[in-house]
Amino acid sequence: MPRLSRADSFASGDLFVGLSGDNQDYRGYSASVISTWVNSIVTDYRQVTQKNTPADGATVAVTQDSNNRWLLLKPPAAVATLTVQLPASDVATDRQEVTITTTAQIAALTVTASGSTAIYGVPAAMGAENSFTLRYDADDLSWYRV
């Protein structure tokens, strides 16, 4: 087998060497072929933005799906109490994240999730222009602050 030389960068015509499992031979794959393959197997991390203008005492439900979410709360004034409902455990996916941001103070914050064992690290209140992120762990059906 020929010895491979080392390189510090890639040029547009370079190929990646890979073993074809079907044919048991080595082949050269272009960067665009590798990129297309990687994109097909990697979960998209981008967050879907969900905006809400909650009133005092409201419950804001995060959309019940498996997308990473940025919940942008834009209350017209400080809020005494607010409840945020996370995606239920039967629709949330492992490592799904929800980021919650507020533009105004929330004096008493409650976060719930149907079917979840627990939610760890949720602040009891939020100051104006603060945020936090929760990540779901499917093994123990819990949300954790990250």
C-alpha cells in the first residue's frame, strides 16, 4: 500500500480516500460529495425562533416538536408570574435545546413539561434582557440547564 503524504490544507481538486464497504476497494471522494454526505447525517442545530408577548399570569407553550427553539419573550412591561411549557417527553428528542430570553423582568417563573421526570436549573425569576438554555436528556426524560 502506498504511503500517504501529509498536507496542511486542501485544494479544490483534492480527493478524500475512503474504503468502499460494498466493493472492498479504495476510492477518492470529492469535498462536495463528503459535504453532502455529512449534511445528510448531521442534525441541524439551528434554532427556530418563537416570539411571544405574554401578559401577566400567562402560560406560554413552546411549540410541541423536536426542533431546537429560541423562545423570545417580549412582554410590554414587567411580569409578576409566567409559566413556560416545554415540549412533552413524547415529542422532545435527545439533546433538544430550548433557549428562553426575556426583554422584561419576570418576578416568578415556572417551567413545566408534560411527561418529564424533572427540570433542573430553572431560575425562579428572570431579570430584563436575561436568558437561559435547557437541554433534554431522553434517557431519564429530564431537562437540564446548560
